[in-house]
Amino acid sequence: MHQEILFPLIREEVKKINNGYLVTKEIDNLDEYIVPASLNDNQGLMGALQLGLDELRAKLILRTYNKFCFKRIYIKFFLSLIFIYKR
């Protein structure tokens, strides 16, 4: 929102609607809680990039985990073959 003159009006309306119902540190200090966007109108783009990074990170972790599990299964199988062969 580019109309920064509206922020004091919004804060006053929130105080009026709240009417003491919620008692939190955020409600006590609305000047620091209700503020203009800090990403220079790039919230959507930054959010999409973060979702993409999260998905990539999850896939990399899953791939690493799967390789680890495969190695454990392979080692167990190999050791069981050695054990059977030595009998």
C-alpha cells in the first residue's frame, strides 16, 4: 500500500475494533506492528522464490536421505551375503 497516510487511521480503527479484547505486546504497540511492506512491492516474487528454494532444499534432503538408505540396505545385504558364504 502506497498510501502511508492511512496507517495511523488503520491503527486507530484496529484499536477501536479490538476494544481491549486482545491484550498482547503487538496490540500495545501498533506503530511497530502495522507497518508498510518492507520488500519494496516484491512480496509476491520473494515469496515465490522462497517457496522454490524450500522445495529444492526438500528434494536435495530427500535425495541425500534416499542415497543414505540405499547404501545402508546395500551394506546390510552385502554383509549378509558374506555371513552366508562363510558358513
